[in-house]
Amino acid sequence: MEMYNNALCISHAELTDGIMSAANIKLLRHRGQITQVRRACYGTSALYVVESLPVQYRAEVYRRYPDLKEQAESKPFVESVEPDGKAMQFFADYVLSDGRNLTTEKQREYANNCSVLAAFGQMLDRANSHRMRQSKGRINAGEFWAKAAAALPRLCDRWPNSLPQSPRRLRMKYAEYQAQGYECMISRKFQNKNAAKVLDEEQTASLQVLLAHHNNLPDTEVARRYNQVANVKGWPQITASAVAVWREKCDLVTAAARRGATNFRNERTMQVKRRRPSAPFLMWSLDGWTCELLFQQTTVNKQGQRTTTYHNRLTLEVVLDPCCDYPIGYAIGSHETPALITEALRNAAQHSRELTGQMLRSCQIQCDRYAIKTMTDLYEVMAHYVTPARAHNAKTKPVEPYFKHLNVDYCQKFDNWSGYGVTTNPKKQPNSEALNALRHHFPDEQGVREQIHQIMAYERATKREKFMQMLGNLKEENRLSLSKESYLLYFGATTGLTNALEGCGLRPTLLGIKRDYDCFDLTFREHAGEKWQVRFDPDDLTEVLAVNEDGSRRYMLREKYVQPMALAERRPGDAEQLAAVRDFNKQLEHHVTEQLGEAWQTVDRMIQDTDRQDALLLGRLLLTDSHGQHKLPAAQQRMSQAAIADVQYETVEPTPAMPVGWQAEDPENFDIF
């Protein structure tokens, strides 16, 4: 069924589908009783005017197709509509004044409106163009828009739209579309501010300040205070429900003031996502944690009264290698101090020697800002880069989630577990009544230390295999060794006393035993007047570090090799050690001789320069000697040594300051040994 030349027509196939036979159609057409407006050809069926059919057949057609005319009239409109991709993209990218985007349903609805209006405009232009080619007048616009409006309900099945179904309003909408483009479809309800009571900058700022109050004022209180200002300014009054809307709208601006900068950075700012190191010793992260294991402690006051407390906890300082969350070092103390951090790093250095055979340091250390000025020197010794985390930013440190792992997977299994933290939901905390009943069974401080040692030993045992496998990924340039000198300087123990250099070296008393240490550095013996502090490793006393009082000089000393007195008791290696000492003494003697010889040469040059200055003075002043002679002394200054010996020779006895055997003209023959 379709409209053809402004006439409602039916196809041959539709007529032969139970209405008329093909022979009857042919007969009536031959007699001229039905009108055929289009002949059949390939791909096109014959069309017959419905109004030309006999009454009985016409009635059957209308019975089968009650809205036949409406369908036929709307069919050209339905088939002419095509999707508009540009309209879809425009509405998808469109941003309203309050920052919102259009919903998907509205985007599709507005795009369909544009597609339908564009199709109507093309049909109107095409019809007018066709009539002009036939020298006919333009199509009646009112009639066209009436048919277009009537076709809209059928278009909605395939192209859902919100176009007005009034011919006049539809025509006006088309004109608006032609003038303004896609934007005319957007309803003004999305940007309607007619009912808004908070409009200008002053009103918005006043409301934001009240919402940002650090006391987190409720909506009713914010509305009350705002209305007090509104009465003075002549602004409209607002309600608590309006404040709730504005609270959500201004949430980002007021969040930092209401909940603090730390919370704002943790929850609102953009976070950086990082991956774990691919090998050990590329990065260490260290921090202290109050271990959630309670112990009982008894104190006695001045009056002798004993008081036992059960809420005591210890602090665990962990140096974590985040490649597999391996605790490379740790230390236990009453609270976090620089000394506790130093002990944890010392344990990390020692444990790295247990794992790899040598003490290694990390390429990078990540720490917090606790005692950063005091600990920076130590951090720079233990790592190539030091990267302190921003204050109050726990998310950047991988050691923080590791503490949660220790608390949940280990500490929670003990009866003296104290819970998570003061800000945790009370429903997830341990039963305080049960803890109070069990408090007498809590371990003492040493017992809790043993619990922590067991936890860390189990952590290392379960992760050591993976740690050693990943160690193969460590590149040689990132394998940074920790020298024994640096280790002893920062982690070595001291006796609290100083020692002076003796003939046998330094003789400190370490662990209750007097020991002898010396080194083969020639310059060490040049500072015999210094007082030396000895730093040592209680686990390895073969080497110590001697540091002077102001820390400007440092020497690594080895424990002196003990030679047997009896030749019969000599062992392999004794001869080599004795030869090393004798070679050192020879070098020392040669060094002293060479230095003293250079001093004598310098003095001799100084004496000769003095004699030349005397000759110049004699020639300039013309001073005579005791015999009244001037030319003879001047001539003697110009004569050679041999000529001077012929004129005058006097033997000079050696003085104590001038050793026997020394001659000024041959200082190289000087030898004190």
C-alpha cells in the first residue's frame, strides 16, 4: 500500500492475496472498471487505485487495512528518515552550563528529532523541485506539514522523537532548526535558573564558606546562618534541603576544609600507580609500627608500691624490600627513635651478608620525615638515592600495607592482640571484656619480643626462596656493596673511651679483653698525639675502625698477628706475616730518611741564599773589615771554593746541631740509621 500520484494505491500481490483473482483483475482492467496507475516490471509491482475497485472488493480492502490511508500517506516520511551521525556526536559532546553531559536517552531523542526534521526538509525541497520541472506551482506548505505531523506517531515506532505533533508548531520547530542548528533541540529545563535562590558570586561564596566550616555544621545550621546574612543583604531565604543540594555540588571545594588536607590528598587527588621492583636491593622502604601485642609491666614507685599495667606495646622498625615484601632488616624498641632506625638498618646490612656473602646497600631508600635531618647521612650511606615520602601520605610507602599483613596474619592469632586502631569500627575490635579477663596471662616485655622475633623469622623463612630467585634479576651496576669502614663508622659499637697510639698500635679493651690493633698505613704513625675512638662489630673483632676526636681522620685497623717465640712452634703463614712487618718498617725508615733529607736540602739552599745576600750587601754599602779592607772580602765572594781555600782556610769543629759525617756540600750522604 502506498500513495502514488496523490492517490491511494494497492499492489497486484496484495489484491491476489485473497481479495481478487489474477484473472478477475485482468478482466476488470481490460474492461476499464479498475484504474492501473503503474505497470509491472522487474522489481516493481503493478499498482491499482483503491477507489476504482468495485464496492465489494473495496470494502474488503478497507476491512483488512483499516488505517490504510494513514499508512500510505506516512510511508514516504518513514522511509525518507536517515540517521544523522553529526547530530549524535554533537549531543554526545555537549556540556551543560553546570558541567553535566546529556543522558544517552536524551542524546538519541535529540538526534532523532534532527534526523526527522532534516528528512522533512529534503522531501519538501524535492517535491518543489519536481513540480518546478513540470512548470507547476510549489506544493502547499500547510498541507505538507499537516501530513508530516500526522506521520509523526508512526515515525515514533522506528525513530523515537519529541517533535510537536501540531502542524503549526512542527513548522515553527523546523524553521528554528534551520536557523539555530542542533542546539535548538536542547530543552531549556536543563539550564533553568528561574527558581534558583543562590545565584550571584556573593551568595555562592557565603554558602561555600559555611559548608567548609571545620565543625562540619549540619544543613539546618548552615541554612540558619545563611538566612541571617540573607536578611541583611535582601537575598531569598533557603531551606536545609537546598543546603543539602549545594553540599553535594560544592563537595570537592569544601572537602579539604571539612576533613583536612591529608584526607583530601588521600581520597580526592589523583593517585600514582606503581609496580614492584623486579629485583632485591633496588629499593628499601622503612618505617616504625606500634606492634598490636600487649604485655604486662610492673613498676615500683618511691614509696615501694608496685603497679602492674597491661596496655603496654612495643615498636617494630622494619626495613622492607618490596620486590616480594621481604623484611631485610628490623629492630624492636619501646618507641621509634633514631637509634632504633639505625639498629634496623644495621640488621639489614648484616642480613644481606648472610644472604649474599657480602654486605650490600640499596639503590634507593624510601623513608618518612621522622628525624630526617639526623638520619640523612646514614640514609645516604645505605642507599644511592634517598626519597622521603610526603608527610601524612601513607599510600606512597609499601611498608604500610605490610604492617597490616603482620597484624592480620600473625598478631591477630595471639591472645594478647590489642586490635587494629582507634579509628576502626568497634565491631571489628577484640572483646575488651575477654582481654580484661586474660590480662594476667599476658606475657612480659621479653615474651612479646620473642613473639615478634618468631613472626619475623617465619616471614623470612617463607619468602627467602623467592627472594633468592629474584636476586638473579639484579644487574651488576645495581649491586652496591657496603664497605666495612662505612659499616663500622655508622653501626659500630664503642667502648666510650679513647686510646693513644703506642709502639704496638692501639690497645683497646673490647668485650672485657685487651686487644692489639695496627695498620700498614704510613700516615697512621704521623698522628701519635691523637686520641682515637675505636668502633667495632661485636660479631667480628678481626677489624676495627679508629676515629680521632673530631672525626676528621679514620683508619681501618686489623688485629695484630701473634708470632710464636719458639721457632719450633712456627706455623704456615708466620713467615709471611713477619716479612710484611719488616717490609713495612723498611718503608717507614726510608720514608723518614727521605723526608729528613729533603729538609736538609731546603736548609742548605736557604744558607746559600743568605751568603749571596751578604755579598750583595757588602758591595752596596762598601763596609770594611777590621783590617780596613773592602776589596778583599768582595773578591772572596766572587771566587770559587778552591780559590777561597788557597787564600784562607779555617777548620770548624762540628756542633751538636750538626751531626758528625754531614757535609753541607753533599747532603745526600746523610743517614740516621
